[in-house]
Amino acid sequence: MSIELSSELRTACQRTEPKESGQICTYREDNNAKTPPATIPGIHDRLVQLERLVRSIASKPTTNSNLDSNTLGQPAETSYSDDTLDSHSDPGSMRVSPSELHYLGGDHWATILDSVTDLKEHFDHEEQLRRAGSSCQTQDDPTGSGNVAANASRHSLLLYGGYRPTSQAEVLAALPPRGAVDRYVSRYFNRLELVSATIHGPTFLKEYDAFWTNQSSVSVVWIGLLYSMICLAVLASNAWDSAPGDEVEQQSLQIGLYREKIVQSLILGEYTKSGPYALETMIHYVYIEFAIRADADKDIWFLFALELNLAMRMGYHRDPSHFPGIRPLESEMRRRLWATVLHGDILISSQMGMPRMISDWQCDTAEPRNLNDTDLDQDTSEAPHPRPETEITTVLSLIARRRMLTALGTISDLIANVNSCTYTEVMRADAQLHEAAATIPEPLKMKSMTASITDSPQVIMSRLFISHLFYKGQITLHRRFVLMESTSADEELFVYSHKACLDASLGILHIQQIIDEETCPGGQLYMMRWRVSSIINHQFLTATMILCSLLHRSQHLQRKEEILTALRSTRAVWIRSSSFSQEAKKAAETVNFVLARAGENYEYNVGLDIERTDAARNVQDMSIAATGSDGNLAFGSQISSKTPMNLYQRKSAEPYQTAEPS
């Protein structure tokens, strides 16, 4: 069942008997409803269901909350019964309206939110009715203040059409002067390591020089690639979100223009013919459409399907070693491109609550070698040996992500399977995730911010994102055991899953806190703040909803204070983002509700709280350069109890304060 906290009230299904396992409950939106029903049919059944979901979390208390990197929290060698789980998989949720039929998988954060929403509707009809009248807004209508998404087209130009150019010269007419383009290209290669790894720098520069000598020497799709580099460079600029309003508006118009030119180039070049640079340009275009949106957008998922089909049409899913005519440089770039496609599949599909599109049995492309672009050229006849993984190269981050994503793919398949898995299979996937984490190259293993002061922002961001992937795997794999009752006679069976999911949820919100602090002016990640996208926010949302569910039912493994601290911190982040993100607004409202029920003295008004947290953030911004943020994160370990710059531990004279938890 899927009932959104800040959307139209739905009419509850009229089933009076408890649902059978695996049965989907659907809701049809009633846009003409003015008042809620006096009672909610079936609420008792749903309360019983929710109680069953989280009852087993209290099986065993946990006392060690500060594990080091040598204690990954892996389960002891145990054999598990093959009949421990339900005979049905989690069916997910379905929302039906006159304009949309929308399915979400069971591991999506909005599905987890449902368990809190039911209680909110039951116990607080007046508050829900007020929200339904004041805050109904779809994800497809981004709003914002100074955010690029505020001025972006609400739909992808490639999916919904646009003005088709008549010639390559017309596409070129919007190109800036060479001096400006040179600066954009430099920024692209120096700040966008993930997408720039798909382009061989030395080869591109030769083509780039030839282009300025004779602009007809390149294909129109190559011109689209150049526009995509320029557009991404604008997004990665220091000024686009901190400049005066007129400059932000001007840059938003630039981005809109460059997006249009990319699409025109793809269409004019007939990209479905799979010519040179078609896939690279498509990857860049999908990344741009994704980056300008504050929230998850279904358009990106459909666009990625085009990207994937294009890649498979061009044979990127098969390793180049099968085809003797492919030279070493092209082989290496094909492996990099396929790794990028795999990256998009896992993360975008998960964000949409859908199974991944690529199956392991469909592809055998090897991971890229750890090489710099200068190690290969078009004349290379034999692939050089990879550099040691202690050396940071153009592609090291992509290699590390691919290893984590291989394990995440196994987990995704296990969770999406319509036939329920056994706990033995779950623990096998858990072991694979830990093995993947152990293979992360040393320079990209998690370090505290204090220990990272000599590292580049790109390296720090890569570490945080790779840690985020590990926690994502833990949450996806073990969430259902936190929110279900064991059918086994052994009540201790799921204790490891309870702890792993709780540790991962707390750990991922600690990453959110680090990113929030370090992307302030003067922070170590200030120049990377544009990289905080809806993909990483999706997992922050999932962790937030899990902690809200546990706290709401008072099932927290005797770690209530840790959960309260994490929710207070994330609440401030979500409130600050509520002005341009509907997902953030929903998260802030949910945390508000749960903390209020836990005894926190909050004014239940997100709009009012935005001003307060902005005031607190101003104080934080002034001191972040001097104090920084820190943490003791390690794969599979719990976060440090140190919580720097906690906005909720200020003296009464400071601009934001809350009551102490009861």
C-alpha cells in the first residue's frame, strides 16, 4: 500500500479480513474528496501488520557502537534453514490515479514510509487534512530558489521532443568562443572524474584541435558530446548556485540551451545507428538530465533504458577480448563505458523502486585496468600492465565502484525475485558484499575528514560514495528482517540482520552529515557540492525512514539515543532542502512527526523551520572552515559517537534549539 504523507488523501481499500501473504493493496486517488472518513477500515489489521514488521528488532541489545575497520561485523559461520522466510516475496506497492499507475518495489523508501503514514492518518486526521490542502505537489513539478532544477524543463527533451535543427551549422551557432570552451573543457576533465573517465583525454584533444581548425572535420554527434562537456562544466562551476540571482538565471538559460543542442545533435546524427560517440554523448546527456533534478524522476529511468539498449546494440556487454580486431585503447574505453552503464543501472533502477535492467548472465565485460589516459594511445599494440591500486588514476574510482556494484547487483536480484529467498542466500549475498568491500583500493577506503586534509575533493567524495554503496547494500539486504517477524523457532536468527541494518542506517546518515557540513563555504567538499544528487539522497531517505519506523515503535536495540541524534541531524538537512525538493519536504515532515511522538518539542511546521535552520546554518557556515567535520567511518562499522557542529546542542541564546528527548 502506498499513501504519501503530503499528497491527496486516498480511499482505503475495503478489505475487512487480513491480507494474505504477497497480496497487493491498491489505492485509487479521489481528487473530489473533501473530508476523510470517520474511521479507516482495516486499520487494526494494518497496525497488527506493522507491529509484526518490527517486533523482532528487540531480540538482542547491542553495546559496541564504535567498531574499527578490522571488525566488519560479519556474521559467524552458521548454517541457516532453507525454510526460514515467507513463501512469497515482498510485492511492493501500487498507486493508481486517473493519470498514473505507479509501482514501487518493497525496498523503496516510500514503501517504508507507509508504515509510519498509516499511524499518522489514524491518530492525526486534522493535521493530515491540513497538509492535503496546502502541500499537494507532484514530483514532476520541481520548485526552487536558486536551484537549476527550478528553471529546467520539467521533461526530458529527448523523450518529449523539441525543435529539430536543419543543419550542423545551426547546431554550431550556439557554441561559445574558443577561449570560453577551453576553460569549460579543462573544468570537465579536472572535476568530473566519473564521466570524464569515459573519454580518452589525449584522443579527444587531438580531435578538439582539429575541430577548431576545420569545424566540418567532426560528426554532429561529436559536437553534441562537446556541448555535453560544456553543460556539465557549467553545472560543476563554483558560482552557479552561489552567484547573484541574475547570474544564476543566466547560467540556467545556458544549461537549457546546451541541453537542447545535445538533443539536436543526437537526433540529427541519428544516434540509434550506434555511430562513433553516440553512447558517450548519451551517457553525458542522461547525467545532465539527472543532475538538474532535485528529486527522482521517471524520465531518467526511461532515458537510461535508451542508454542501455544503445550500449548493448554496440556490443559493450561482451568483453572486447572476444573480438581480435579491437585495439587495446578501444578495448579499455569499452570496459570503462560498460562499467559506467552498470553504475547507472543499479542506482537509477533502485531509485525508481524497480529491478535492475542488466542480468549477470547477459554480460562478461571485464573491469577496466588501472591505467591513466597517457598509458594508452591509438598506436598501442599491446595493453600495458595495470598500475598498482595504491596509485590513484583516471579510472581507479570507477574500478572500485564497479566491484561494489557487482555485489549490489546480486542483492538487487535477490530482493526483486518474485520467489522468496532463503536466509542462507541472504547471508551468502552479505558475504559477497563484504568481500567486495575488502577489495576496495587502499586510497579509496574510508578515512576521517581529519585524515583527509591533504586529499583532493574528488578522492574524498569517492570514498564517501563507495561507503554509501556498502551501506546501501546492507540496508537493501537486511531491511526486511528488521521489519518482519521470524517464522523460525529460533528467535535469535535475525539478530545479525537487525544490527547490520541499524548500523548501516546510522552510518549512512553520518555520511549525510559530513557532506552537509563539508559542502558549506570553506568546507573541504565545497567545490563538489553539486555532486550531492538525488541518487545519494535516495539512500539518505531510506535510512531516515528506517530509523523513523524503529523509533516510532520503540524498537531500537537499546540504541535510542543514537537514533535520536541521527534523526535530529538529518531533520535539519531535510528542512533546508524542502524549498526545492518534495522528497526532502516529505522526509522533514515524517521526522518531525516521529520526534514529536518521541517527546521532542518541535513546532510542526516545515515552512517555519526552514528559516530557523537557515539561521543555524549561517552560524555553521562561519565556523566550518575552522572546525571542519570528522567521523570514524569504516565498512561494516558503526559511526563515531562524536557529532561535530550539532545544531541541536546549542545554548538557548543561539538561533535554533530543541527540547531534550524524554
